[in-house]
Amino acid sequence: MRRLHYILYLLILGSALAMAQKEKVKNQPYADQKWFHLGFHVGIHAQDLILSNTGLETDGEIWFAEIPGYSPGFSVGVIGDVYLNPYFNLRLTPTINFGDRKFMFRRWDIETDETFSTTVRSNYLTFPLTVKYSAFRVNNYRPYISGGIYTAFDLGRKKGNPILLKGTDFGLEFGLGCDIYLPYFKLCPELKFSFGLVNLLEKDRPDITDPTIIKYPNALSRATSRMVSLIFNFE
């Protein structure tokens, strides 16, 4: 009797697996064969900086800076996609990223725990140029990875702040996501990682006339950007 139950269990399990592998009706079966198509995307992101401190003494004080936490931001942009072959696409995705970065400065002194904080608003207009590699489509799902370069322009620079970042950045971008084929469009959630290659710290600061402020930018030698984004593409 137990053997009969075991055989029935295997038959039920095999039938379930066979039904799961059964090919379904594909939505938009020719969507990936268009030589060019447009779309748009929205998402959220977190901007960050990799900081290098100088450890220099200014007026008898030594300050060290850090980014205490991630500040969420909002992203919106358009998509231009060029078909190269059944697995590769070339994509240009101009994007505006609205966000900010919070700096925390701590004075290195065993007798005090003095701190200073400031916020730098960074609204970047980026132009990523990436290559998208898509795996084999299974029913209405198709995972992919992407990688490329980007150029970014800061639209929110404001002189006079303790920290001033350069207006242009350049870096690498990588992403992974999945195309979900719906009846009228593709929804493509994607997780992206961006790594800047430029030292964004503006060291020449004639705009700062207060000697009590100049010690903060002097505490840093280098700042490079990085960002993680959760993007929803509509194509």
C-alpha cells in the first residue's frame, strides 16, 4: 500500500512538473525584433561618495569626513533601444537623478566630540550608453544583464557651500533585470550599479571667504561617486 502511494506521488509530481514546463501563449512575440524602439523609466536610488581624508591640521584642528547614511532619491528618464542581434541591444537612457548627499565631519581630539554636518544637493543629468545582453526567452520572461559607460552633469551646484562637487562626472554602469512581456508593453525591473571614475571634490574654493569654513574642504583629498538604483522600464 505504501508502495502504491509512493508511485501515485511520483506520477502527480511528474505531471505537475510537465505542466509547469508547458509553453504558454507569448505576449508580443515580435517585440524584440524591432530595429529601434522608445520607452521611459522611473525609479528610486541612493547616492553615495567614497571619501579620502587628508588628515591635515588647520588652525590646530584635524577633521575627518564620512557619509553617515544613504539618502533616497528619485530618477526619471527615457529609453532609446537599437536592435543589434537576437541577444544584444545598444541602449541610450538619458536620466535625471534627484537626490542629495549628507556629510558628517568629526574633529579628531580626545578631549572633544565636536561635529559638523552639511548637505550637498546633487541633481544629475546622466547619459548612460550600455550594451544589453538578453538570455533565451521563456514564455513571457527574459532575464538580461547590461553594462557600459555614462557621463553626468550636476544641475544643482551651489557655490558657497562647505563642500562643492565638480559639475561633470564619468564612470561605469552595470545592471541586471528581467523583461516581463505584458499584453501591451514590456515591464522591465532592473537593479543598477554606477561607479564614478572622476575625483569630484572641488579643491580651488575662492568662493569661501570664511576661514572657519575652509577647514572642511581641506579635510578631504578625493571624492568619487557611486549609486545603486532600482529602475522600472516601460517599453
